[in-house]
Amino acid sequence: MSERIGFYQDLVVSAEEAAKFVNHGDRVGISGFTGAGYPKALPTAIAEKAKAAHAAGEEFQIDVFSGASTAPDCDGVLAEADAIRFRSPYNSDPVLRGKFNDGSALYQDIHLSHSGQQVEEGFYGDFQVAIIEAVRILDNGNIVPSSAVGNNLEYIEAAERIIIEVNEWQSEHLEGMHDIYKIEKLPNRQPIPITNPGDRVGTTYIEIPQEKVVAVVKTDAPDRNAPFKAPDEVSEKIAANFINFLEGEVAAGRLAYDQFIMQSGVGNVPNAVMAGLLDSKFENIQAYTEVIQDGMIDLIDAGKMTMASATSFALSPEYADRMNEKAEKYKEHIILRPQQISNHPEVIRRVGLIASNGMIEADIYGNINSTNVGGTRIMNGTGGSGDFTRNAYISTFVSPSVAKDGAISAIVPFASHIDHTEHDTMVIITEYGVADLRGLAPKERVEKVISVAHPDYRPLLEEYYERAKQNKFQHTPHDLKTAFDFQINFAEKGDMRG
Amino acid sequence: MSERIGFYQDLVVSAEEAAKFVNHGDRVGISGFTGAGYPKALPTAIAEKAKAAHAAGEEFQIDVFSGASTAPDCDGVLAEADAIRFRSPYNSDPVLRGKFNDGSALYQDIHLSHSGQQVEEGFYGDFQVAIIEAVRILDNGNIVPSSAVGNNLEYIEAAERIIIEVNEWQSEHLEGMHDIYKIEKLPNRQPIPITNPGDRVGTTYIEIPQEKVVAVVKTDAPDRNAPFKAPDEVSEKIAANFINFLEGEVAAGRLAYDQFIMQSGVGNVPNAVMAGLLDSKFENIQAYTEVIQDGMIDLIDAGKMTMASATSFALSPEYADRMNEKAEKYKEHIILRPQQISNHPEVIRRVGLIASNGMIEADIYGNINSTNVGGTRIMNGTGGSGDFTRNAYISTFVSPSVAKDGAISAIVPFASHIDHTEHDTMVIITEYGVADLRGLAPKERVEKVISVAHPDYRPLLEEYYERAKQNKFQHTPHDLKTAFDFQINFAEKGDMRG
């Protein structure tokens, strides 16, 4: 273990000791993205400190900035201790989400490619602390990051004090998998020299300004690594529809079997798509995406995926173990980058990828709600879906047609919160088919969108559209008086059908 | 005149003759952007052909794709003749807008940086005709484009038949002002080698596949060139607020007086901003934008603006004459690029510009409606506002707080169409001040947004927000039952106040 620490040996302290460097009102930037690479010890120690302060009638809350989502032993414990005043740019922790929804914590949900730059440019003010998980500390004081890169560079640069957690659970063989390219400051940057997902343009370590390091904490704890469910019938149908769509692009001459560059949101439907790709004609699949998922590991093992570029892992425990055992092998096929690079419009647009993201609801014209049930109840956040949707060659949204046993329809008259506009959405895929909206005016899209709704909801959607067409104006007909009836029904009666 | 035609001398015909190459059902790509550089003769000839066909009981409609908006003698005459079935990516012609709104023509309103690529990738199908205005034809058959570049490259490549209009009204001295860089096809492009607005990376002419040229038509007609109104009191206040905001950025160390790179929407408010900049401390102003406006010419003349990169002009008649007289001089300070380049996320993000666009309405959380009054009545379109808003260093929206003598508020509870999301909007500016939303959670934004609303509307907005906060969920509180009351009031009673 001490081998992993080297340079800062004298700064090794307990998490409780290190938490002394975190004060009420601090802005704290942490490592971590999609349950990987987040600090494992400090959050609990900070939460204890907060609880003690609160018990003594003192204030203690911090603003927490991450790569993306973390885990119960990070956002969860901090939320339970009411230690978070403000959180950005992404969260999926249920306890913390509860605080946003009951109004006791604030959340700024922004594009993951934007957050680092906004920190750098001072839009949030000064940062006091950075807490960064590492695989190991190099002899010169620099670090090898762990299973996520996220916004580490920006927080290390912005913070006055740096705390490093060295996690022995993370494989030392992750060293060499990262490609740390520091994007230049504005204005008038040079181009990012990546034209292929597999291009390496940076270092395998992160530079650390030694004078800022105030503590090093040893840990030995796993990433969150939630298991994925085996694909169910609905996920398999969606996956089959997605792959049929790709086949159609090949038939139309817009894609070749060895040319598919994938971006994929996280979850069971994307994993079903990847399982489907195993048996498809697609070869030399590449990913330029945020997150490495189980399905990509299977594709790599099968020789179907040659390269996956991301900023973190989101693996099940079984696959995380496999990664730690065989990191040496996987790093031939996997690159972990800073999230300003994994999600950068410049590179996304340039490589020409096909994006696939989940959604909460799509409306009849293709506006997408990715974040707020009923317009008000935050789920996770927009994450990188906007970075990819807006810049992909083709942007798709995939979702089961209904949720909660049919009480919620994924297709609604008017999306109650809009994260992706009708100008951006190209394709919507459910278990009922593919709505290809490319090149269509709003009214031409309606029939296609309704065709992929659940059959229970199609007549209701058609009824709405008939009513909407009574409007004097016919570009995107709406009946604003009943536009949110689906969502109001759900809020009042627990079922969008009323 | 014949000097301007050279190579295709034998193909010179009347507009009526040339219109024979345009058939019912054709997809037609035309030059033209913001009333500049559009074909002046063919549209009328096609409209006549359509009218004759309709009189004979025959069908005649075409799909028209442009750079952006054109003029009464282009979109206007075609619309009057019911000759347009489908239009993309942008329109501001009132007659054609009427057709979209009464349901007799279709409109796909998409980001101007996306349209060319989508044509190229075949999302619309095959193109039959390109009609392109030129300043002159070179000896080898290539052309010098006129006062807009737009999507000329994409339409010339996609079309089976090319018709060139050579417009003698356009100054021959525009030659050398253009920088024609052909972006590579997907996937895995090289970086666009522009890091400063003034970088020239292409040719001064457009290559023409000679075998496709079927006709050349001579014209001598001005661009649309609508006059701008002199700034009124409200515009001047907005401009002063915008410049105060810039001053604040300088004070915060995020901007230097010689470092301002501007993007600006078109109109009277932007021109007032530019007039304000004339008397400001800002020097060495640059523009990386879509359109060169009067105010930029004044800034260039005053030595305050060193470089303006765009894809077209939108000048008043007086300024258009000045441009034609002194193009030789202005081309030291002006570059006209293809719109895939002027609006490209890669370059926009890299240069680090401050974007400023108009809006129809903003809601209390910062979602912006740029396109549809009351969610259904299309005005112009999203244009390049999304390209710039999403990728700017700082994104601002500027608008008078009310329209129609106070009957319409620019600040509403819930935007009835969303073109820019709460994740993107950073700053909203009216004559009442600056709402700086950067780094804030949705609920923290509300007070700031309401503070720039017209005083008549502030109590109504506060009432709504109080009601919204009764919602069980507190991330972006809404009362969906009354969320559109402002817009419904306007539709039913002609006043948002009810």
C-alpha cells in the first residue's frame, strides 16, 4: 500500500483528520462519475462533521461539484447529514434527490461538457477544496486517477486545498488507460487533436500542484457498481428496433457495418442494445461516449468493439472485478478522458457518432423531457445527453413506451420539461417501433411519434392532436388548456389516462 | 456584364427559360441568408410557372432549402403562388409564414449549422436543383459568391442541375472577402483550422462541377436590405444594460477590454448595442457571428472592430451601398464563410465568444421561446441562436420586457415553446436590468428573472410562483394547471394580463 502513496507519505491521515480541511460554506470539487472513482472516505467523515455541528446548533453545509453521479457512501451520506447546500452538475442519489424535491437542497443540472469550463471561468466563485480519488501517487507527486476522470483537472486547478484518496481496491493496472489532455483556456484555443475515438493525445497521469496537497487518505472500497438487470422482453424489443434502424442506415448507404461509432446512455436498455450488437453484422464498433458499461466489455471480449473512449466506468460488480483483473488487457481498447473531452461538441461532431439516450417523455413534436417527472420532480439530470444529442450525426432516444405498469406514458401531448428541443431530436424508439423524424416538419412528425406510443395511449394522443388542430395556428398545433392533462392526471389520480 | 459571366456564356438564358429546369416535386437548394445573396430572378419565374400550372389544374409545388431568410422577391413570390410545399431551415417572409400558420405549407425549423450536413447525409432525399447567386463566374467555371455564402456548397454538391444567377448589383470587389472552406464528410473529420475570427483557411471562390450547370441568368437587383429603425429609448436602455454587463465581466477578471468576441442576432436591439459599443472602452472588438449588420460597419469605420466573420450581410440600403462602394476596404475586416463554418460548435466554443440573441419569451427558470408565439404561431425560426447559445462562453438573451403595448410579456411562467433550455441560458437582459443566472439552481433564478420583467407583470409572475411552490416537488416548482394562463389570456383576450 505505501508503494501507492510515495511522495506524500507524510501527509497520510485518517479521513476524520482530513475532514478538518473542509469547512462550512466551502465549495468542494470531487472526483467521481456514474458511481465510479468518487471519494470513499471523506464524504462520511464530512457528514459526521456536519452532524456534530448541527447537533451543536451550528451551521455546516457545503456546495458539492463532481464529475457526475456518485454513490450512497458519497452523495448519500452527505445528503442524510443535510451537509449539501448546492450540488452540480449531476446527481442520481435517491436521498439527495429527495432533498432537491422537498426543497432542502439546491441542484444546478447542466450539461456535463459545460461544468468544468464554468468552474474554470469562475461562474461559481472560488473553490476551497478538491477531493480526488487516485489509483496511486507517482514519485513526483502527480497522480494516476482511478475509474473516472470527470472534472478532476478543473477542481484541482480551482481549489485552494487538495485531498487525495488512494484506493487500493482500484487496480494498479488502470495506469496507462487514461488520456489526460488539458483543454486550453479561452479564448482562441487550439483544436483538440482527436479525430478518432482511439486517439491518445495526453498523459496517463494528472499533474498535481504539490503545494496545495493538504492530506492523503488510504481507502480500500469498491465503486458503486450496481448490477444491471438481465434484459427483459421490452428492452429486447427496443434493442431489436434500434439495430433494425442501424440496418436501415446501412441499406440507405449512410453507414457501413464497420463504421458504427456509438454513444450510449447508461442502463438496461442500452445494455440490451449492446447484447443485440453481439449477434449483429456490425464489426469494428467504436464508442465515443461518457461511460463504459458491461455490454461494451462483452463487445470487446467478442472482438466486435475495437475501441471505447469515455470518462468513467459504470460496471456491475462482476464486470468491475473482471476489469480490475484484466485492466492490462482492456487498456488496449479503452481510453478514459476528462469529461470536457469525452463530451466535447468539437470531438463529438467531428467523429460522426450515433447517439442513444433514455428519456422520461417525448411530446408529439419530438421535444424531450430527460429530467423532471411532471415538470417538477427531478429524477437524475440532463447529464451528457445534450452534449451528444446536439452534436451527434444521428440522435436517438430510446425508452419503453410506458412506466409504472402503464400509468405513465413516455409519449405525451406536451413535454412538461424540455431538455432537448424539436430541432434536435431525430429518432424515437420504443418497443413498438422507430419514429424517424429526420427532415420532417412538426406536423409530419405527429403520426410517427404516436405510432410508437403504447396502444392504450394512442387514442388519447390522437384526440389531443385533433383538438390541437382546432387552433388558429397550424405550425405546431397545441391546445394549451389541455396540453398537460396527461401529467395533471398522473399527479392527481396516479395514472396519465385519468 | 459579359465579363462577369465568361465561362458559361453559352448557357445564358432568361429566367423563364431557366425555370424550365425546375419541376413539380423538386427539392431546390438556393443561396441566400438574411435577405442577402438570394436568387433575384428565378423565384418569380418559378412562381409564374406554378401559377400557370395551377390555373391549368396541375400540381406544382417545390421544397425549398436556403441558407436562411430571403426576401419578398424570393420566398414572398413563391409563397403567393402557393409554389412551396416544404421549407427549411429558416424563413422570415410574412407571406410564407402565413402559409405555415394556416397549414398550407410545411416548415422544418432547424439549427443553421445542422442543415447543410443533413442535406449532405441524405436526410431529405435527393436534390434536383441548386439556384445560386454569384458576383461573377471565373474563367474556369467556378464562381465568386455574392453577399451570402450560406449552404451554397452543400446544395451545389447535392443538386443534379445548377442554375447560376450573376447579379451585377453586387460589387465585384466582394471577390476576396469570402473564405470558402469545405468541411470534410463524416466520419472522423480533421479539425477545422480556425482559432481566430480572422483566420482565412479556404478559397475565395466556390468550385462548380461544370457538367451540372444548366443555365445562367443575368440580374441587376438589390438585396432586401431593410432599413433599421433608429434606436428607441427601450433599445438604448437594453444596450446600456448589456454594456454594463460586459463591464462587470471585465471587473470580475473574466474579460479584457481588448478581448470581446461578439455574436449578435439581427435587429434593432443588437444595432443599439453596437451603437453603444462605439462610445465604450472596448477596443479590438471581433465578431464571430452569422450576419454583418450596420452597427458592425460603424464599429469598423471607427476602428473599434478589427474583424468580423459571418456568412452574410444584413445591411440597410444606405450601408449596402457603402459596402458595394468600399468592399475593397472592408474586406480587410470582414470574412464571409459557409454557414457550417460560421455557425459551427467547434469554432464557436473554441474562440470563446459572448452570444446575444433575441427571444419571444423566457420563463421564470430561464427556458427560452425563440420561435412560436403562444406555442403555435411560428414567427421566424430558431436560426443560429441555438448554435451560438449552446457553445458560447457566455450566452445572453436580450429583449424588450413587453410587446404590443404591454399586451405581451417577454417573461412568462412557462415558455410555450422551448428552443433553449434552462441548462443553456446564462443571462437575460431587458430595459429593466440584467438577470445573471450563471451558476444558479432553478429556484435561485426566479427572483432574478422576475426582476427584469415589466412592472405590470411582476405581481402576476410572483403570484404564479407562489402557487407553483404549493407543488409537492420543489426542484422547478410549477402549477401545470395555470402554467400557460398568460398565453391563453393573450389568445382569448388579446392581453396576457387577462
